[in-house]
Amino acid sequence: MAKNSENIGRQASIDGFANEHIVVGILMKKYQNVSLVDLPLSPYDIIIARKLPDDTEDIIRVQVKTARTSISFTGGTRGGVDRTYKSGIKEYTQSPKTSDCVVGFTPIGEDSFELYFVPTVLIAEWGTKSKSIKKIASLKNNYDFLEKCKNHPYILTKARELGII
């Protein structure tokens, strides 16, 4: 039983890394200046750097989560040898302090998927550690929520209009 659990955990880790690379590739096609963050203890996986219309540079910090039926907004948990938190990392919930947007990556079959863009200001507003993707269907492939994730008044107003807060 432990052996099977170990294999499941290992495969989940592999899937998570692969999904981060897929999301980077998708975002690169739209934003060009996108990079994986190679810091294992970072609360975000991807950085998007872009110029705004006023010629200032904007950086969006993105956390990728594999989301089959719901999106988890927690981080810092570890399996395997670090399960007892020898590294000092403790579980946390994503917030505007840790990242700007969580991207739920939902595999649909072998070669297709959906992306759910969840600004962390919404996570703070909901006060939950996860959300069913059925309840946030309006965020599916909604790049407006990614691009404006740091404009908190805009996001909260739009989320109210969509009935998700």
C-alpha cells in the first residue's frame, strides 16, 4: 500500500512540473516574456513581464495548480522526506502577498485542457483553501482576469457581476 501511495505522489509531482511547462508555453504565445521561476521554495511558479500602455513594466506572479474538479489554493505542503517540514516550510493559502494569480490547469482528455485564471484577491475574498471549478466556470480561459489580476477593485466588481462573490 505504501509503495502505491509513493508512486501516486511521485506521478502527481511529475504531472505538476509538466503542467507548469505547458502553461508557460501557452502564456509565452500570448505574452512573449514569460519564464518559469527556478526557486523551489517560491510561492509562485511563473513570472509574466509585460509593458503597459503607459510604457511602465508590469510583473505578474503566477502559481500553477493542477485542477481536476477543484483548484487548491494552498502551498508549502511537502511529501516524502520533508513531510515533517525539516525545511521549515509550512502550509499557506495563496494571497496577494504570495502571488498575483493562480492558474488552475484542468486536463481534458489526452491532448486538451482548460485554464482557470483566479486572481489571489478573490481567494482572499472567498477565504477558502479551494474552489470547485464548476463554481468559477466564468474564469475558464478568461485572460482578462489574468491581465487585470492586480487591479483589485476591477476584479472584485467583475466577480460580483459574474456572481462568483
